[in-house]
Amino acid sequence: MSLGSTPFTRLALYASAARFACPRRALVAAPSFPSTQRGNRAVSVRHNSSGSDGTQHIRVYTRTGDKGQSSLFNGERRSKEDVVFDALGNTDELNAHLGLAREHCVKLDGPLVERIEEIQSRLLDVGSAVATPLDSSSDKHIERAGFDAANVTRLEQWIDEMDGVLPPLRNFILPSGGVAASTLHVSRTVCRRAERSLVPLVRESRTPDAVLSYLNRLSDFLFVAARYVAMVEGKKEKVYKKERAKGQKDGPEKKATGEAAEKKP
């Protein structure tokens, strides 16, 4: 099987293989999964060599993507301009932003950091599902890269827990509330882009519905998490203020009322 040459595709392949509880050494040895992990990147072992101490030195580059093509989990070669790789890239970018957001939250009490790490792992599962098109993959590959809809329910439970301790939202708020909260807002916007890039894949039945539902719910989670972090840190969220009409005298500013800007069906 030909491996993808883009880092996130290889990460997705590793995540899919890891679901079978294969030890790292087995992944290196198994011919059907010629990939291993170095740091946080899944890399090819086709150009490996052994050092004097017997350990393998893995090269990060594969050269297989130099012509602008890469491989999906089923071995299919496609242009890197393909909508699948656009969705994978957006999901990878989201994961990177979440890594930064997690670092800004490490000093907070509670399960938020652990939950962000859980989400980052599930995003690799999202990548596995996206890299395994339903219309061109074998049943074996589809089963291996399946995405559990229970992950969506888990996000909803976490949202309800945080929302239950937050003050009611009566105004539109701006991305704010401190560095940690603002970083979560950035992650939310990237999540919305990743979600949009998945729409055509789900509409054409190439990606499971649960994947799109997960990213839709994840943007809600990140919005609520940003508000929660601001509250825990005692940071003030900035409220939207309507622009004054020309000629209007200075006076008490009226706050815009309504539901949260992130409220979605």
C-alpha cells in the first residue's frame, strides 16, 4: 500500500492503525502498515537505516509527494488540490491551534486540558475517516477508519457541564477574555472552516455524517470553553457595541441584545 506523503495523511493512517492496539514495534515491522511515529508525526520507514546501537533512524521525508500528489488510506493517489486534502489540511490546522490552546490552559483546574487532548486524538480519527472515501474504499478499510457517533454525544455532555455554570449570555460577545480564551476562539473559527470543507464530502456520501456532526458540535464546545476559561480566570469578555449614528451625541451606549453569535441549529 502506498502511503500519503502529507504529514496529516500519515498521522491519520497511524491513528487508524493504532485502533487495533498494535505496539509501535509491530507497526514498524508489519508490511501492511509501513509507518511509525517520530515525535508527533507518522513517517515512512521505507528509507530507514540502523545505527550503531541497533536503533532505527527514520527519515521524515518520502519524496512521494514531490509531483503534487499524495495517497489516501486506501492507497489511491490524488492531487493535493483535491477536496479531501483540503479537509485534511484544515483539520490538521485545527489540531495545531488546539495544541496551543491546551498549553495556555494547563494551569487551570478541572478536566478541560484532558478533554482538549482527547479532542486532538479524535481529530486524527476524523482524518482517518476523511482519508478513506466511502465510495472508493474496501469494507475492511472503511471499518478500520470508522468514526463513532458517540464522540458527538460526549461533546454535548461536556458543553452542558460548562454551560451549566456560566452566566446567561444576553449580549453578543467579541473574541476576548484573556489569552487562553482568545486562543480557543481562534480554534473555533478554524473549526468552522474545517467543517465547511467537509460539507461536500458528506453531501456526496464520501465521508460519514458523524464526522461533520462532530466538527459542528466541536465549534460549539470551543465557544463555550472560551467563555468558561474567561470566567475561571476572572477575565472580562468584551461586549459588542453598536456603532453610533452620525450626529448622535455621546451618552450611555446601548448594548446589543440577542442570542450568542455562535448559536447554530
